[in-house]
Amino acid sequence: MVNPVYAPAADRYENGMAYRRCGRSGVLLPEVSLGLWHNFGDVNPLSNSLAMAHYAFDHGITHFDLANNYGPSYGSAEETFGQIMKKSFRPYRDELFVATKAGYDMWPGPYGNWGSRKYLMASLDQSLKRMGLDYVDLFYTHRYDPDTPLEETLQALVDIVRQGKALYVGISRYPASAAEKAYRYLAERDVHCLIYQGRYNLFDRAPEEQGILDQAHHHGVGFIGFSPLAQGLLTSRYLQGVPEDSRMAQGRFLKRETLTEAVAAKIKALNEVATERGQTLAEMALAWVLANEKVTSVIVGASSVAQLEDNLKALRKPGFTRQELERIETICRLPDGGK
Ligand SMILES: NC(=O)c1ccc[n+]([C@@H]2O[C@H](COP(=O)([O-])OP(=O)(O)OC[C@H]3O[C@@H](n4cnc5c(N)ncnc54)[C@H](OP(=O)(O)O)[C@@H]3O)[C@@H](O)[C@H]2O)c1
């Protein structure tokens, strides 16, 4: 049987998605972006990855967030994305905003990690091959490298843009002091930093507390929040224990120890607030992040189309009353009960 050719939904831009300007730039990003950290590796069925990518694009998600080592195995999420490009997305390349990154452990030896020019340049070339792309829209240094001169990392970004291999550059997980230097260094070379990527959710307020959001805003740099659902904690996933097929059951990035009795009680209490608002907990958690105008987009992960569908309902965003916000704050500030 010949596979049917993918035809995206004709109403994909009138389906409820809103787009926000990314800092002081010409780029608009969807309020919800899709991350390929999990569930797009060579251990996952291609049919499910393909279905999620189609559902995303059909609902106005134009931004796909990758990194060199997403999988498992390393590189395989980019290979999966390459297959999705080939099977479905090739005619729509100009409607897509594709990001990748380098900065974590990727290949053995001294040149496959951190922030050297040697690593970033080689890694991006590999990423382009795996995804079957001529360029990425956005290339990130995935983390701050305290041992490489920051100028070396940043100049590599400048040169990558000049080579046309990335249209824009961004930084991820940089401490505020290094971010400040990065914004200035790049601006002085006419390569404006497009975006800062950091973890931001009801349980992790670091971007507010460390001044990252205000700093990005001040420099005209967008902010995109990753793990807005705290890897699934801020959803209905763990309301009744740990399901067999969940990220926590795999135990690699989300450990069972995280779900203390106190955290389980917090999740239940937040779920009650969400239910009273007529939302799922996932919807409410995403709506809460998006209520902050300094946030350009949230990058969600999903293991099924149904989860993605649930998450996109957050775009309906009924506003929060002051009482709801206070209740949410009180719950979130309760101790986690861990070690
Ligand atoms: N820059 C960085 O260093 C960095 C670090 C981490 C992530 N990221 C980016 O951010 C993206 C998102 O991160 P994340 O996957 O941790 O995000 P997340 O949205 O906080 O968590 C996603 C997980 O939550 C569960 N989930 C999602 N929607 C659900 C729903 N409606 N109902 C029930 N469960 C739901 C699923 O878990 P199950 O799999 O258990 O079903 C899903 O895999 C990544 O793909 C990556 O692109 C970047």
C-alpha cells in the first residue's frame, strides 16, 4: 500500500494558536512549541512521533525544539525529525522554525562536549546532516562552559550565522552574569541574541528569582520556557501513583524520589484548583506560565497526541483571579519533603 501523502490542516493558522514576538526581532513564535527531547528517539515508534509532529503542525505549532543528543540514542531525535521532514514537512520548510543545540555530552573524546568552537561547529554540521536541512532557524549553546573563554563560544555562534548555517542564535541555561556578557558580545557583532531558554514552571521559579526574565526583556531577547509541566509532575500523570509507561517509571531524568508524599499532596491541591477552573492540571500549569508577558513560548513534551491535544487547550487561557493566584502560590510554597 502506498502511504498517503501528508496534507496539513488548511485551518492550521486559525485553530486557536497565538504567536508572540520573540524579543526585539522579526520572529514570531507559537505560544506552545514542541520539544523532541523524549519520545522521538530510535527507541520510540516512528508512527507515534510522526502523528505528534503532524498534530502539532496542524494546530499551528511551527516551532520544533531539538538538540544534538536528544533520543535515545544520541542524535536519533534529529534523525527522526529528518524522516518527518522527508515524509511530510519538506514542502513546508519555510513555515517551520527549527532549533537545535550543542553543549552536552555527544561523542567520546575531548571535542564532543561543552562549549569549544571545535565542538559547536562540528556538532551543527552533524545535526544538519541528520535532519536533512541546509540550515537551522535557531542554534543554541546548550549550557555555559566555565572552562572555555566565553568569547570563543560566542564567536563560534557569530561565525555560524555568517556561514548561513543558522539564521538566529540563542543561549540556554546560562547564569545571569554570563548571559549579560553574551547579549553584549553578540550585539556588538550585529548578531542579536534571539532567545534565552530556561526551565520555568509552577515548581521552578529560577528565571524570575535570578532575574533572567527581566534581563532578557531588557536586552530585547525572547524567553522560552522548557519543562513547563515539570516533566509531567504538573499533569494528571502522577495523581494515582506512577504509571508503568511514564517518564518517572523510566527513572532516567525524573526520579521516583521526586514524588514525595508532600509533592503528591501539592499536585493534588493544584489539581483541585484546576478542576474548579474547569481545566486539567496541565492546561492550568501552561496557562500560568503563559500569563507572564515576558515569556515568548513554552516548549512542551508529549508522549501521545492526546497529551498534546490536552496541552493545546491551555491556549484558551481563562485569566486567573487574584484569589486563584494566591491559592496557587500558597500550595507551591509548601515544602517538598525531600532530603
Ligand atoms: N535547554 C535545556 O537544557 C532543556 C532541558 C530539558 C528540556 N528542554 C526542551 O523542553 C522540551 C520539553 O521538556 P519536557 O519534556 O521536560 O516538558 P514537560 O512538558 O514539562 O513534560 C513533558 C512530559 O509530561 C507528560 N505530559 C505532557 N503533557 C501531558 C498531559 N497533557 N497529561 C499528562 N501528562 C503529560 C509526558 O510524560 P510521559 O512521557 O510520562 O507521558 C511528557 O513526556 C524538551 O523536549 C526539550 O525540547 C530543554
